[in-house]
Amino acid sequence: MSKPSALETLIELAQTRADDAAKRLGALNSQNLDIEAKLVLLLQYYDEYRARFQASMQRGLTASDWRNYHEFLDKLDAAIAQQREILALIRQRVAAGQAAWQTARRSLTSYDTLAQRQTRAELLHAARCEQKQTDEQVTNTAARKNHAHSSPSS
């Protein structure tokens, strides 16, 4: 088995980096979806609890019930604000992960392009060598035929 060229090694490393970046990006996207889902649930729960609070207000509330509703709504507000902050952070991480993945893909593409150019150059060189050998054989054959025709027959 032949030893891999430096370019092949670079391509393998770039492929590994691109794969790793893609995995990290997938995990970040998954986290983003989870955090978005939690935020949606918190917002739904807040709306439902607020509707209950308003319905209870129409029926009449004691001061302690009113305080409990407000304290709980304040806690939900804080949880929603915290979830929005977390979502903003994960979105920044997703954007950074996308940039890292794109950079890794560009590197891989660049190395692939270099490998293709190298292969084309090697094929062109081989074709030129083959053409040169063919030309030399034709020239030698023609020279032998000319030599055979020009020499006196014995």
C-alpha cells in the first residue's frame, strides 16, 4: 500500500474537521429547538395562567389570592426573560457553529480543488510522455525504414 501524499492527508484532516463541525452544528441546532420549545411552553403557560387570573378577578379574589397570582406571574415573567436570554445565546452559538462549519467546508473544497488540479496535471504529464514515446517510436521506425531503403542490397 502506498504512503498517502501530504495533500491526501490534508484532505482527510479537513474532512474530519468538516464532519466534526457538522456534528457540533447539529447538536447546537437541536439545543436551539429545545430551548425554543421551552420558551413556547412558558409563553403558553403564562397566557393560560393570566387568563385564569382574569377570570378569577371577575369572580372576586381575596388579597392573598391576588398576591399569589401576581407573584406567580412575576416568576413566569422572569423565567420567560431568562429563557429568551438563553435562546439569544444559543442562537449566537448556532451562528458561530455555522461559520465554523462553512470555514471547514471551504478548506475541504480548496484541498479537493488542489487534488483535482494535481490529478489533471499528472494525467496531462502522462499523456505528454506517452505522446513523446509514440513520436520517438514513429521517428525511429521511419529512420529504420529510410536507412533500409537507402542501404545497398547485398
